[in-house]
Amino acid sequence: MGEIRNSKSYDLEDRTLAFSKRVRIFIKKLPRTLGNIEDGRQLVRASGSVGSNYIEANESLSKKDLAMRIRICRKEAKESIYWLKLVDVGEDVELEEERNKLIKEAQELMNIFGAILQKVK
């Protein structure tokens, strides 16, 4: 099937990797509560899965496989939003701002994957 590439200078593989790294940095700053530890683990999995499934989509063998992987990317981005909303930032204004930026990025990734899915169909 080949890679999902276009002339844009910002590669989506790099963008999803950057998102996952930013999430990990964010999690390290959260208050160490039982809820944050458990929810943070889920957030790490979901955010990392966005990029890993996109890499797999780039290596897909068929249109059907490509569409399935892109759907998973979109689903994991949406799940990342859920876990981001659930973690407790306490009264930390900077953490709240970072959470909002990460939620915005996850929403943008969802939109991108939705657009790719429309083109694949």
C-alpha cells in the first residue's frame, strides 16, 4: 500500500511521536495519587498507540487494513482525551494549561485521522 505521505513538511509520524513524548513529560509532573498513577498508565498506552498504529498503517497491506489502522489511531487519540480529562492536576495552573494543549492536539489528530479515513474510503 505504501506510506501515507504528502508534501507537508511536518511528518505525521513525527507529530504523533511528539504528542506521546509531551504526554509522558506531562504525566511526570502530576501529583502522585493512586488515581493519577493508574490513569497515567492508561494515558501513556493510549497516546503511544496513536503513533504506533499510524506507523503500522503506513505499512498496511490493503486498503481495508489501512482503514482499520487509521480508525484505531483515531480511537486512541479520542481515548487519550478521556484520560487527559480524568487525571487530577490539582490547583496547578501550568499543568491545566498543558493538559488543555494536549487535549487540543489529540483533537487535531482525531480530525486528521478522520480526514485520512474519508480519503481511504
